Amino acid sequence: MRIEPFEMERWQSTYEHQVAYNLSESGVHPLSTRELLALPGETPAPSQRQLLDIRLGYAQGNGAEPLHDRVALLYPGSDRDNILITHGGAEANFLTTLELLEAGDHVVFMVPNYMQVGGLSDGWGAEVSPWPLEEETGWDADLERLGSLLRPDTKLIVVTNPNNPTGKSLGEKFVEGVVAAAEKTGAWILSDEVYRGAERDGPVTPTFWGKYDRLVVTSGLSKAYGLPGLRIGWAASPDKKKIERLWSYHDYSTICPSPPMEALATCALDPLRREKILGRTTEILRTNLPIAVEWAKEQGARFSFRPPDAGAILWLRYDDKVGSLDLAERLRKEEDVLIVPGEHFGMDGFMRIGYGGTANELREGLARVRRVMDRL
């Protein structure tokens, strides 16, 4: 087994705290602990004293029961045994691929995509078949293409919905089509739904939960909730034995969540408080996306793009010969601004810009991107 470096995560973790304007972030401006605790809820938020009195020992390995109960509310018909609390959604994805895949297994992997599961699948020795979303149809999924990629030995279909980096929210027809395809071969579905709830307009993106038994849904508090620093995620599956297996791998990785973080996550997932948090996210998206769209349109044919349905990311094709990684380096060095180059998604000639920060920071960061583009 050999895992290649995760280029995008290394790029962001290396530079995001070293630049004046970070447009690489894919979530909304994070809440502070004070802001979270001040939100009204159906149950009282923990007081400062209660937080300070939390013992910093080992927590329950698979997650505290109150947090399990809050997460289970998001998946009708589930209970504590259907849920594993993890160290962010990234660990949930890691454990799921570790459990499901062996060398020689076949994986169908939606692209473009957050590249974690693709990289892990390759590292475990699986054969990965890319399933491309179609730019010419506004990043829709070609379900016939999916059917042509499936084989009798296909073990896993990997989707991210809403999609990262396109921001495309794929609807009920997509969910039903993927399930129908999986049923023909008995493949598992891994559905990363971490952006679900971060829709700018319209209904919440359909979940795979309740549609198929050989399923793991992963999510967390990083993107739609603006709470990435809590590092709380989860895996949910109708198959309780599969969750038990994931827990056995969890014992070898992070062992347990952090007790203070669990307390804050339980607070955030109070139903009324959760509604307030997601409402804040929607307001940020509706305020900031027009700023980014107007900026891109002002530059005419330089950019082509489809406005995202969900998430705080704008996926732009640009009309210049410079490679996306070279462009990102120039932006960082010349203008102190960070973006994600399309090369990190295997799609040179694109850039991913996060628009979920403050409006003033977004405007200044975009102005700096334009200055570099003008100099090319």
C-alpha cells in the first residue's frame, strides 16, 4: 500500500494561514464559540463554566450518546447503532474506504470531486474508473455513462452531492439512477453529503439515506455549518454491522472524539440552533455569490462558469495558457491571495474560488486575482 500526497490539502494547510486573503476555503466564515453558544435553541447551550468543567479524558469511542441522538435526527429511522462519530467527515471517508476496499476491487468515482476517496482507493490497490460530470450540461451526471462503467465486480460507487468543486446539487433523478445502477451489481454507495444544507436557494439536496441498504453516508460540521474547527463528522449506514466494523478501524486511528468538541457539536445540532446556523450559511451565500459572479462577468470571455447551487465555492474555467498551479503560485507570491488550482482536481485550466468569507475580504481578494490575470 502506498498513498500519494494529497496535493490540495497539503497546499491549503501549508499556505492558508500565511496569506492575507484566503480564497481557497470551501466553507463559510466560521462561527466563534461565543457566537455558537449565543444562538437560541430548544435546549440550553452549555455555560462557560460547564465547558470549563469538562474533564479532558478519553470520550466514548464511537461518540457520546447525546451527540449520537442529535445526528440520528438527520437520518429518519436510524438510532445510535447506525451512527459513528468521527474526527471530521474526512475520517469517516477514510474508515469507509479502508473497510470496503481491497486490492483489485473496482471503484466508480465521480469527477471532479474532493480527491480524498479517489486517492485512498488507488492507495488500497483498487482499480478506479472516473465517472465525469458533464460541463456542457451544467455539470449534470450522465447516468447512462455510469451504467457503462459498472462491472459485475464493481465494489463501490463514490459520489459527492452537492458536488465539490462545481457546487452542483444533483436531484432525486440522480439519486434514484445511482441506486438502480448499484442494485444491478450489489455495489456499495459512499455518498459524501458534507455540503448538504448549504443550498443557496431551493430545496435541500436529496440524500441517499433511506433509498438503499448497501450505503454509507458521510458528513460533518465543516462546510454547511461553518464549524470546521470542531473536527466532528460522522458515518451513517442502514447496516449496523458495517458501522461496527468502521468503529473497529476507528479504534486504530483517532480512538475517540474530543469531549469539549462533542459538547459544542451537540449544542450546534440542537434542532432550533441547527436551523439558525444553516440560515446564517444561506445568508452568507446569497450575499457573497453575486459579488463573485459580477466580478467574473466583468471580465468577459476570460471566465466561463455555472453559478453553484450549494456550497461556498465557484468553479471557473479561465482562458489563459498558464497552468493552474503556476497561476496559483503567482497569486500567492505576487498578491498574497490563495486559491485552489484546478490541477488539484485533475482539471487544469480551472480554478476554485471560495466566496464564503466576509464580503470585504472577498472583494479585495478577487481584485488581487484580477490584477494577476491582467498581467498574464
